[in-house]
Amino acid sequence: MAKTIEELAAESQQNLTEVIKYLQRWGWMQDGQITDLGNKSGVFQPVVVDGAAEVLLKVALNNPHPISNNQMIKTLDGHYVESRGEAMIDDWLYAHGIEHEVQVLLPFFKSVYLRRADFYLPKQNKYIEYWGGNTFDYLAEKERRKEQYAMSRLERIDIEDADIQNLSESPLKQLISEETLRQRLREYRAKRAKENGVAHFKIFEDSVLETIVAKKPRRLEDFIEISGIGKKRLLDFGEDLTAIVNEVC
């Protein structure tokens, strides 16, 4: 039994174009239909997912599509990655509007040998590592790299194989609230700048905005520790900023 692409898009509540892109990538389109190749009964199980970037993630896990070691996968935003899990993470970041780079050189490897992180988030100054292996050597290397991250004081988000099935409930979900908070702070800054007839940075600079996003201060007194706020800004904007942080996060 099979479902048409139109039926699949309707049942998964996703944009048809996005569904087709995934089907084409993994070679699941056969005469305009999609079959659950991983299900012995041959019956396709419709998947309802949250967010356009997670189209058919569970289906992808249940329908292995072999990838040779030298084959790169092109993601929806044009990046090239080495595994299906990385492609799904990249597409999730893209769909949620989170700026990211792939295969970024890790600073603590520069003087030894080249080693790259799976993803880097420039706005958050965080790295993402997808731990998709389970061999003894892989797990040993995983622990070694974690130690080097800690020694270098670099922030890292870990994604395990089990997380791929629902990235919106994985450690990546913190990025959604951070991006929402960032947008709300920008909107608030623009509003207050217009009311006061001044440039945006006169309300607070981008560096202050990013510090608020990173630290998520929930009490008025927490803002005192943020460089660039000061007593006047705390008096003028403190209560509003506290309310925004607590509402979003």
C-alpha cells in the first residue's frame, strides 16, 4: 500500500514543496507515490511533525538510505554535510531561522591537526556536535573531544541519535526560545527608540541584547550584572526587559 505525495503532505500538515524535497533527497518517490520501505507490511505510517524542517524525520529513520563514505548530502539551505543526521539538524536550524555554519574548524585543534565541529552558531557563539557513532574508538574520541571543549570553555550542544526523531524536543529547543527572545528584544528596542527619537543603540547595544539572550536574567537585580545596562537604563527599561525574558523563557 502507498500514499500519494498530496495525501502525505495533507496528513503530515506540511508544505507540499518541502515534502517533495525530502522525498527526492532520499529516493522515496516512485511514480508519484511514497512507500514505507522500512515497514515489512509495506503500509506507510503518516507522521505528524512540528515544523517544516522536521518533515518525515521518523520516516527517514525507519527507511535507511545507504550513504557512501565519500558522498556528501546537500541540505535545504545549500550546505553539504556527511550524514543523514547532520542533514536533518541543518534543515531544522534552517527552518527555524537560526543562522549556522557547518564543518567549522575547532580552535583547540589548530595547532595540532585539523578537526571540525559539525555546526557553529555565530550569534550564540555555540557549537553543535552530532554524536552518531557507537564504536569503542568513536566513543573514546567523543569523550576526548568533550574534555577539550570544557578545557577551552567553548559552549556545545550535544545531539544524540535518539534526539533525531524529534529535534524540537531535543537540546536544540533552547535555540527556539533564544531566537524568539532575541526578536522580542529587537522589537522592544525599536519601539522605545522611536518613542524617544533616538538611534537603536541609544536604548541598548547589540552586545547588551546578546548578553540578555545568553544569560536570560529573570529578576530586576540580575540586570545589574550585565555590562552596558547601568542604573539609568535599568530604571528606564529594567521592568520591561524582565517581563519579556520571563514571558518568552
